[in-house]
Amino acid sequence: MRILTFFTLLFFPVLSIAQILKVDKGEINNDSANFFLGNVNFNFNVNNQSATAEEEITFLGLTANADLVYFSEENAYILINNINYFKSTGGPVINTGFAHFRINFLRKRKLSYETYTQIQFDEGRNMPLRRLLGGGWRIQILESENSEMHTGLGIMYEYEEWKSFETDAIITKEIWKNSSYVGFRSNINEYITFNGVIYYQGGRDTQSDLFRSRISGELTLSFNITEKLAFNTTFVSQYEDRPVITINNWVYSLSNGLQLSF
């Protein structure tokens, strides 16, 4: 039983946050056209690893991701979905999720264009709703057989609803923000791939007369088991300099899991 518990904790993540725009999916400079790429992750964990019979603690965790990219002759259409639910007896609930849709126009050029929209919620951090709409440029910095690097520059409109911990009142924010990122991919060898993306979003909150910034990032180390199956270790982090409500400025997660690609 202890061995089974060890492998359950190893292969199924117990920490996750959904504040990150995970949009760097697929090879959007691929020369082929009119085909789909995608991957699906579904992790479920339940246990009652209590210290004593009198103080039974039950843990329930669910993580699901479904990403799909369609490549036309000129453009790439990217749909990314994520949901996380974690609950322990007597502890707080982590319930987050988002859906993100992005189009990369003229995807084969070094200078291409992007538009995107997203809807999101994070009950654990008292954010019932976030909506955003944006666009900008995507610049290919480096591209070779084993490595790739690109950057994005643009602007977005963000609408947020936050629930005050003190009064349960809903605080709304509408902010125009600069949105930029740098992404990379490196094939270390035929079995191991390292990729990541770092985002910066910042803009003036005219209601509060201050500038709010957010830096977030994701790093993933992938080990190919088969052509379609991989084992991933992923680190995700986010820092907000001036949160709307009293929450941690910095949050992170480190997770392990299996990924099925198609």
C-alpha cells in the first residue's frame, strides 16, 4: 500500500494554479497544413491518509487539460482548456479553470500576428471571473532543428471580479494592459524536451490611480515514453505587485503527470 501511495503522489499533481495563459502549444511554424495537434491530461487523486482514526482527513484532487491546435495553410487556431479541483476535510477549496482561444495569423512568417480571448475563474483566491481580449505581434527570434525562441508584443483589455474577504462585496476592475512574452523550446536529445514561456502584463488602474503588474511563467521538462505518451514535470509561478484584494503576491505549483498527444 505504501508503494502504491508513493506512485500515486508522484504521477498525479497535488498543486496547481490556473492564472497562467498557457498559449505556447504546438509547432506553429510547421510547414505542413490542414491538420490537428492536441494533448489531453486527466489526473484524479483521492485518499484518506489520516494520522489517526479519530481525525480522519480525506483529500480529493482533480486536474484536467485539453489542448487542440489546428494548422491551416496560413494560420494556427489554438484552443486551451484547464480545470483544477482540490478539497481536503477541514481545509480550503482550490477550484480554478480557464478556456483560452488564440489565432496566430501568417504563422510561417518571422513577424506574424495574434488575437486571443480568455475566460477564467479562481474560487480559492476569491476571483469569480476574469475575461480578457487582446492582440499583437509574434516575432520569431531563433529557429533550428533542435531549438526555437520567439517573443510576443501586444495589448489587451482585462475585466476582473474579485470578492472581498472582509465584506463579500464584489470589486470589479477594467484595465487596458501591455501584454508581452518570451517563449522557447529545446530538444536536449531525442527523448527529453525542455520548454518554457514567461509573460509580463501591466497597466494603469484608473479607478485606484496606480499601475498594476503581473509576471508569470511556466517551465516544462518532458520525457518521451512512447511517440504519443510523455512524462512531464512542470513548474508554474506568478507574481502580482499590487493585488486587488489581500492575497499572496506570489503563488507557484510544481507538478508531475502523464501527457497523451495526438
